[in-house]
Amino acid sequence: MTSDYPESDDWCVKDNPNKVTIEHFKQAIQQAELCAPEPGRAKHEVPKVGAVIVKDGQPLEIAHRNEVGSGDHAEYIALARTGDDDRRFVGTDLIITLEPCTAGRHGIQKKPCVEWIKSHNIRKVWSDTP
Ligand SMILES: [Zn+2]
């Protein structure tokens, strides 16, 4: 079994201009652990999801599901926190503990997370399930 996680800083020299490291993955997992239960949903029905947006080795935003409103997705919260036209995220990398949604409308999000990611010109999405 192989893993896409960077084992060290040397791992991703080839395609890692934003200097993503295992520490960013750990931050995303730590965020996921902060997810609160959602009213009306069983605990096992609510995924724990954390997101970290990285540029040049630094996290620009971190977020977790339900951080703002019940059911809000982590990557949406991270991207929309400062407005949907924020240009800080162009060319950044997003680490997310669950693949971004591709369909549907989610409360105030109004569009799937994949569309938010595309509209912010995120360079690369690193995703896995904790
Ligand atoms: Zn989503």
C-alpha cells in the first residue's frame, strides 16, 4: 500500500512549490477532530473534516466542518471567510481530510466546494480520509 502523504520535506521537491509538509496534514486532522455534532444527525453520519490552505510553507487559513454554521464544509469556510473574491488563495494548495463535494447546494455555500476551489484558483488539492 502506498501513501501520498509526504514523509519528509524532501518528499515533494518535484511538485511542491507551496512547501506542503506532513505538519500541514496533521493540522488538517487536528481541525477535523474539532468538528461538532450536527443537530438531527447521528454522530456517524457527520464526517469530521479539516482544511488547511498553504502558501510558501505557511497556513493561510485553517477550518473545520461546522466551525461557523451547522453543516458548513471545512474548505468552504476556509475559502469564504474573507469573501468569495479573495485573491490570496490563487496558486495555493489545499489540504482537506475528505474529498471536496462535487454536487449539490449546501446552505449558505450555494455551490459545491469543488466550484469554490476552482473559482479561487487553488493550485492543488491534497485529500484523504483520516
Ligand atoms: Zn463541500
